[in-house]
Amino acid sequence: MRYSQIALEDSEEKEDGLYLPFPKSAVLFLRRTAHTTEKMQIYIEQNGREFCMEIPIVHIIDYTMEELFRKKLLILLPFHLFRYESLFPKMEEDERERQALRDAFCHMRRQLEELNQQGSITEYVCRTILDLSRKVADNLCIKYEKVREEVLEVLGGEILEYEAKTILNQGIEEGWTKGRTEAYVDLVRDGLLSLQEAAARIPMEEAELERLLNLEKKGQCEDKEG
């Protein structure tokens, strides 16, 4: 449903119909096997007709941690541990190997916390990624206790339910405030409300609201030029 919605949001009317640019997609595999292919055929049936789409297959073990951060694929970070799975037997017996794993996940945690401090991700997203990473480690390393303990120690304690709810509620409130502000910016832009009235209703300083309006106008001009 979301896949079609994204296409509709970016749709374009043509003389003979509607152009729907579907987003790029892929099938993610956590492990690579001898039977894994590079592409997968996806069949879609609609109104009695069948359409075939060829979707590329990507493997989480092919991505370094730096690539995941650089490409903003943060949702895949909890599965990065699969990249080391084949090394678990050696790590279990070799402290230096476990230290290398520890350093990698210390780096991941620091990167996430820095993104949170910069405002690039919320506290809730940061803690959720770490919590999911713990759950993956808890299950994937079940036969390798030393490896498991090393990773879990780095990732920190499990997020508490009440703490998660507090963080989530803060995120919801921030999202609601942002949405409310954007709605009033649209009303001012469309001439349905004066800047003074909108600033009073948000509430927000008139100068700040004017700054947001100017930023939006600048963005629209850049889009047209592009």
C-alpha cells in the first residue's frame, strides 16, 4: 500500500494517462548461500493480467558499517552483526578478535549518539536501533557466550518500557508541533491568514515564522531551477 502511495505522491499527468514513478526497491538477505541469486522475479496480478518485475537482491553482509551510515540506512544497523557471523567460532576463543568486534559496535553507538545530539535522529530512534541490535545479538550469538556478552555490554541496557513510551510521546509531541506550524505556514503562503494571526495561533515569534516562510520560498525556487 505504501509502495503505491509513494508513486502516487510523485505522479505526473501525461496526455494519454498518468505517469507513476515507483521507488527503487530490493530484496534484503541477511545471509548469502550457494542458492542465492542476484535478482528475484516479482509477479503482480491486476485485473486478470500478470506483470513481472525484476528486483535486485542485496545482502546485509556486503555493507560495511560506514556505508550504512553514509547511505543513511540506519534501519539496517541492527543486522550488521550478521557480517561477523562466520567469525564467531574464532572470536569465542580469541580475545583480540572479540576486541575488534567490540570496537566496531562502540563506534556504531557513538555515531548514533552523535546523530542524536546533532538532531539528525531522535532519542527514540537512537535507543530503538540499539535495542533491536541487542535483540539480534541475543539470538545470533546464543552459542557463543563470550561474543554475546561482549556485544551486549557495548550496546548498553535494554530500553525500559516506560522510558520508551516517554521518548515516543516526546517524539509525537514534536511531530504534532511541527505539523501544526507547517499547516499555518501554508495558510499564510496561500493568503488565507495573516502572518501576525498565524504567529499568535501557533504560538511563535513573527520573525521566526517569517524566516520559515522565506526558507520555503527559497526551497521552491531552487526546485524550479533544478
